[in-house]
Amino acid sequence: MKKFILVFALLFSLSATFTSCRDQKSTGDKIEEAAEDTGDAIEDAADDVGDAVEDVADDNK
């Protein structure tokens, strides 16, 4: 039982250490990051569509 308590205490200490050291982001930073990710996803989708259109155009020649 004593070993169980010691292991539990050690795991709790480690988890508290690692979760308290995380970088805290403000709401504005989170919104800005989400907007950038969305913009990147839209650009990637547009590139994929453009490539598909070019492939279809090449196939029809």
C-alpha cells in the first residue's frame, strides 16, 4: 500500500510540473492562430482544385 501511495504521489508531482509549465495563450492569440490555420487550409484546397482543373483540361486536349 505504501508503494502505491508513493507511486501515485510521484505521478501527481510529475503531472503537476508538466501541466503548469505550458505556454498560456490569450484569446486573441488563439483567434489569430485559428484564422491563419483556416487561411492555410483554404489556400491548400484552392491549389488542389486548380491542379484538378488543369489535369482535366490536359486530358481533354
